[in-house]
Amino acid sequence: MSQLQVIDQQRVHYPVQLLCQVLHVVPSRYYAWCQRPETTAAPARETVLVDVFDDRQRRYGTRRLQVELRELGHRVGRQALRTALRRHGRKALQRKAFTPRTTDSTHGQRCAPNLLLDQPRPTQAHRGWDGDIPYLPLANGRWVYCCAFQDVCTKQVVGWQARADVPEALVTTPLQRALLAQRPVSGLLVHSDRGGQDVGNVYKALLRDAKAQRSHSRRGECYDNAQAESLWSRLKTELLELCDWPVFTDLAGAQARVADCFDYYNHKRRHSSSGYLKPYLFHQQQLANIT
């Protein structure tokens, strides 16, 4: 791999000027190399990019696929990717709207204010966690109820659970696991919808003992919890569209598939908000910076 290819591969992680300095390359030479006209991917390279696309199970669009290929040493433009994927009959998954909605705020309990409202997004790990409860369908017509907490900054899913009912433990169990595993410093803000599971005494006690703040979405404002909604929209697309119907025959099958999906999301899926780093890697970098 040439010096220019190394710079092109690592530019998503480090500034170009720094890479050029370390590798003793004049920046103008690199930028001139980038501006060379790109042709349609050669047959051998097309085979590689299609294999990478298939390995990601249709989860990657051209942006993430381009980053993945660059790390493998293949410099290819997005238009060339579109052309090659179209030629081979490949198409990425598209997110769809899913129902039913799970939040029932008619429980009569007092909710906390939205502490994320009009505030800058956290730029460090364990400054904010976001939680939500969606449904997944079973073959018998029933539902699997899931809960997951995601770090607002790094996008890593820090705790989750899936079960056949919706008691308060659906929320408190993954939250407790996340607190024990991550051990965040005091001041963590935990945001969720206004569901009855998110206002229970055990839930509030867990946050109080962890010296964490409780935050809830405003009534009728689903965009207050947009990050959690986006996470589940993506995962539902990948879970439901990649499988034949019915997707899950029983609770155990659903739990296994959700576990696989979160493992992929945390350790393999690149996220645009972190420079296309994988959430687990970005999370570890953030923790190293804190210490």
C-alpha cells in the first residue's frame, strides 16, 4: 500500500496535515492524487466491493461502504459504488416506519423535565444515556418487548433486555446491568419516554443511588427521544427485513437475534457521527480521554 493510500485510509481518524507530516508527503501531492478522475470499478475490484456489501448483509449504504473499502486499501468513489451495486443487483436496506407505539403516559405519575432540551449534545462518554421500549412480533401473534440504553455521545448500547411482558423490571434490569458494567461518574443524565416503567420507584432509586439525573420527553413530543427511536428503527429494519416471516418463532429466538444485532451494532457497524468509527472503539477512545 502506497503512502497516499495510507493517508486516504486513515483520514477518517486523523487530520490529513498530520498524516502527511508523519509520512513525509507534501499535502498538495495527496490532494492532487485525490482529484484524479475515477473510472468505474474494474471487475476484480467490483468483486471485492460486492463481497464486502454482502458481508455487511445489506446494512451499508455507499458512504459506509466507501469507508470500509478504503480501510481495505480500495479507493473508489460513491458513484462507482452505486453503479457496481446496481450492476450486480444489490440494494441496501431502507428504514421504514414501524408500529405499534409503546409509550403510555396515562399512568398518572409525575415525570421529570426534559433536561436534554436545547442543550448541546454530550461530547464525552457516560454524560448521557437514552432509553426506549419497542415491540417485536412473534409467530404466534404476540409480542416481544425490548429495552435498550444507548450512550448519547458514542452510540454504544450499554445495556438491553428482551422479554414477553412489560413490568418495571424490563427497564430497571438493563439499566442496572449498564450501571454495574460501565460505572459512570456522578452526573450521568438518563433520558427516556414517559412510559410507566420509566417512573417507577425502583427505576428512580437506581438513578438516585448512581447519582444520575432523570429526564423524560415532553408529552406528545416523540422527537425528544429521537436518538433512541433512530436506533430501534434501524435495528427493526435489519431484524425484520433480513428474515423470512414470521421472523421469531419464540422468545428465545428473538432474544438471540437481538443479541446478535446489538453485538454487530456495537462492534462492527460504523457510525457517521463519530467519523465512521465503530461505537465500541469510539467508546473506548472516549473513556481513555477521560482518564
